[in-house]
Amino acid sequence: MFIGRRLIHDNDLGPAVADTRSMLDIPSLRALGLFDARVPRYTSYPPATAFAPFADESFQRDCLAALDPARPVSVYVHVPFCERLCWFCACQTQGTTTLNPVLAYLDTVEAELALLCEALPAGIRMARMHWGGGTPTILPPALIRRLAGAIGDVIPPTPDCEFSVEIDPTMVDEAKIAALAEIGLSRASLGIQDFDPQVQRAIGRLQSFEQTRDCVRALRRHGVASLNADLVYGLPHQTPERFAATVGQVLELAPDRVALFGYAHVPHHSRRQKLIPGDALPSGEERHALACLATSRFEAAGLDAIGIDHFALADDALAVAARTGRLRRNFQGYTDDTCPELIGIGASSISGFPGGIVQNAAMTPAYAERIAAGRLAGARGHRHMPEDRLRARAIEMLMCDFRLDMRELERDFGPRTATLEAGIDAALARFGPAVTRELGGLSIRPEGRTLTRLIAALFDARVVAGARYSQAS
């Protein structure tokens, strides 16, 4: 069959089993605690569980004022609205059947941008922009253009700015895709999760393969060069046979990248997840088998494994970054983005600065109230201490490169790097079969990479007692 730019034959999909040469066996993983552990995903350090409320907005203002106009920034925009609330999703979203709350929200976003304009140094430009949600494609074409124009007026794009958007294939049409392409869409991230009808019914998200295929074809027609497919394993009623069928259909779509996320069942945090039947969820070992199955299929189809949960074609920028040591990890997962600062816009969005992390007020009414009062939206976060920056980089190294380069860290952070030795000793003692001590630090063996989050947690000095994290498997 042929869709897009790649030819895929059924016999290219590989066996529906993991490549046992590249991982520890199940008894070993069980003994090492993989199937019982709950740890952060480490898209930031410290994780959001360690964020604290801010007494005022001075820290956010100081971080914005310290930005160097000669150094472009990344921009993240949160659109929290959905016409349907998928039960598996734990993101900060709200349902709506009309555009009225969306219009009011855009008014608030524009007011936030005006406040940011006052706080930012003159000449700041953006090299990356990502719209997430929620469902950004709930915006009709006129509002897509309005939002992009408002952002560009305050933080103009560089000539080579990359623009990505999360897309629900059931909530987009040719006109919306045309509008996104017109304003420079370079990568679309397609929410798929699973194509199996029984799984979809169990998570409140009906989406046919045909709808998704038509969306892919429209995006390619409009010149979108890169497509990312988001899948979730660990969902109710998923079996190896059903998930293998979904992976095969995803490969028919010929994505440039795939993100393979483990479902985080946190009904204590997301009430809608209480609609998901807990007894239909795969066990930790079954989740692991699903992830291994998908990994085997994607690698057999020619996609490079990136970090712990991404895949990309060899010539994709993400794969190139991974091969050349430039892979990074931030609030959106793995990225080849080299911008050192990220400015978050909208309710619950997160900004990352050298000095720390700022998260906007999470609930839309609280966000709107702060902006209406003429205040910046940052409500909580974390001020980095020197050791935080060291540990953040060490954990990023492990998550991206599967190794801890102590020589590089000592070059950048000096004698303080020695504080990581305790973590190395703990990793060797607890995960001996999965790690190796090197002259320059620590390396995670290929067969132990499924344990990466557990190993990274040994270098986390900001663990919050009683915090509920997602499953490690």
C-alpha cells in the first residue's frame, strides 16, 4: 500500500513480539521494581509536584526581563477547549459546544500578550511555536489567523521559525488546515491513541482510521512537511492483537515521528478517568509487553527509537538530534529545540527559564481573573538553585542519551558535580544489570533502557513525599 511518501508492505511490520536481545527478561524487570514503581516522567526538573505558589509576579517579570533579544525563544500556547472530553486525558481542558467561551478566552490571551509585551525586552523573537490543548483545531479559520497574528505582533517569528499544532482529526477540516498552512504550519501532531473500536468506546474517543487518513492526506496536500502520530498503550481492553492492528494502521499513514505514551491512570487528579473501567486496564507486565510490541514494529518499519518513547525517520530532525547529542527534553517531551527559554501563554501553560519554572494559573477563570487585574498569569513554579540546574541537566542526559557524562557536567557546573556520585553508587547497587560505570560517569545499557525513569529518579533531590506519579512500565 502507498500513502504519503513511504511504501509499506505488510511483511515489513515485523513480528508482534519484542526484540529480546535489547532488554532484560520479565523476572529481572520484576525484581528491579519496574512493574510496581511510580515515578515522574521528567519532562521538567523539578517535576510539577514540586512547584510552589508564588507570592507575587516579580520572579516571572525578572525572568522575562532577563531574556536576551539576540537569542530566540520558544513559545507554547494552550487552547484548553474540547467539543468532547476524552476520558483518558488528564490535561487541563474543558468542554464546550459553542465558540462563546473560546472567544472570551482569546480576548484574555490577547490581554496576556499585551502584558508580556510590556515585560519583554525589545527585539525578542521566536524560533519555535507550538499550540497544544485541549484541541487547538476547535478554532475556526478566522480565529486561527487571529491568534497567530496576536502572537506574532508581540513575539515576531524568525525567518526559519518552526510551527507545530496538536490536531484532533475529528475536529479539523480542509479550511482549518489551509489556515494553519497559511500561517506557517510545519509539523502536525495527530492524536490517535488507538484505532480499536472497543478501546475507543472505553476511553470516550471515537475516531476512525478513515477520518485520520483523510486528515493526513489533507495535511500533505497543503505542504505540511512533518507528521507526528501520538499513541497510548496501557488503555482499557488493549491486547497485543488489537494494539498490533493499530500500529499497522499507524504505519500505513507514514508518519515522520511517533510518540508512544504510557497511559497514566490518575482518577484522583482527573475525575473523568473514573469513567474508565479499572478492571479492564492492562497490568504492569501487560503494559510493558504492549510497549515492546510497538517498539519492535516501529523499528522493523525503519523508524529510529528516540529516548524512551519516541520514534522518527532517520532523516527527521529529531533522529538527527539524537544521533548528534543534541536531543533535549521539555514540557512537550523529546525535542530538537535548542532554544534555552520557553514562554508559555494561556491557562496552565508552563514557561522555562534559566532561573526557574513558571506555570500560569491552571483553571481558566483564575487565569482570566489575573489577567483582568493587570497581572501576569504565573501562579506557581520553582526558582532554580545552582544544584537544581545541575540535576536538571543530569536527568536530561539520562533521559535523552542514556548516559551521565560527569566530565561535561563538571565543565559546566564545577565541583558541585561531585554531589551526583551518590546517585551513581545507588544506580550501580540497585540496577547493576542495567547500568555500567564508565570513566566519565554512568551509562544505561540498551537492555536496561526501560528502567530509565527509575534510574533518573535516583538523581532527583526534589521528590515530594506522598506525591502520586505515573506508572514506570
